[in-house]
Amino acid sequence: MSSANTASEHPRPSDASPTCPLLNWCPMCGRYRLTAKERYLRDHFRLDGDLSWTARWNIAPTQQVPVVRQDRKEPKRTFALLRWGLIPFWAKDASIGFKTINAMSETAAEKPAFRDAMKLRRCLIPADGFYEWEKLGTKVKQPYNFGLADDAPFAFAGLWDRWRDPAGEFIETCTILTTKPNVLVADVHDRMPAILPPEDYELWLDPGMTRVDLVADSLKPFDSRLMKKYPVSTRVNHADDDDPECGREVPVVNAIPTMF
């Protein structure tokens, strides 16, 4: 992922900034979609109460994104909007959030930016697709949509934190954990978002579960046999483009120029 993927182009690893020692950050998932209707989200995530969500086809870093959390005092799950790009509670300013849209699942429990959140503030980040870019030539990159074979919603493993800005206002932010790619994603990228099986939601959300080694078992590459991918328009390169055309299947870009 890029440290500032609100730009018009989605950078590949070679374009990215060096790894930050506080984060062990590296490029990965910088755009995704959530187009499922509210009733499906409520049922899939067993949410209590009403929720308000309008379909999004091109969600980008620094934007408000939906998360699901477990209430610490009552046995219920809540739906809220948090800023994408985790700002640790101890941060001096918000700029670190540009480099914390992702956290490597293998090292998140050790890195200062994510260590406490991995232990105490885990969440689900609902999605029904994510985008990655395959380099076809020196200047050509083909975006692909990855999702479940049945188009059902799913959840990225997420972390969240609450930071107080200089004005005294609290800002809640989040990050998406990444893992090694499955065989479907590996053709395009060397990392993928950590997608949680529904049977692991309860353990991941449990605020009483502070043993990181136990929850980390859920952060494996998702079964590629349950997923599909297809090429989409380069409209997703631009964060301002957010409509069904971003997720529509298109022919693969021809990277070899022709004479005619």
C-alpha cells in the first residue's frame, strides 16, 4: 500500500516509501468496495440496532470507513465509521496515519504503532471486494477486483485506535491487516488483506481475549477456492470515481502497442 493512496495512481511496491521501523509497513491494499445492502450487512455481522450505509465502489485511505466492534460492556456488536489510517493514541500528530492504512499481520504485535491495538482494539472491516494492480508493462497497470465467489460480504481483520488532536477532539481510526497472498492473489501481488472466516469473528472481536498468539492463528491467507478475480476499469485509480463502473468487469488492457 502507498502511504498516501488518495492520489490518483495506485503505487506498486517499487514506487512506495521505505519501510518504517515503527510500523514494518509495506504497500498492499489501498482500495476496496462495500456495496452490500444494509440488511445483508446486519445479518452477516449480527449487528444490533439500525445502521446507515450507502454503497461505495472505491473506498480510499483517509476516508471514513465502516467497522464492526464488540461492545465491552454488553454482548452486542456495533457499526461505526472510522478514518482509514491508524493514528496511535500516543502519536504527536496525525501524519503517521498516512503510513498506517495497513499492518503486517506477522509483526503487528511487535510494532509500537499496532502493538496495543492488536491486543486490545481489534475490529472487523466489512467489504465485498478489494482492488489490486498488476504491472503489464513499463507504464501499464491493470486493476483487478478480488472478492468471494458468491459475491457475499466478508471482513478484513482490522485494528482501531482513538487519538486526541491538539484541539482536544477524539478521532477514531483503523488499519487493515495483511498477510501472505493465496494463489489467486499471488499472480498480482505479494501480499493480500487478511480476510477472516465468519467462524473466527467472535474470537477476533472478543475484548477479553488479549492473547495475541491465539487470535493471530486467524490471519492466514484466505482459501482461494472460495474467491474470484476479474479485471476492472482504471477508473478505480482515481479516488474521486466512486460508482458501479469501478467494479464492472472489462477486458484486460493491451500492454503491447499496435501499429493500427
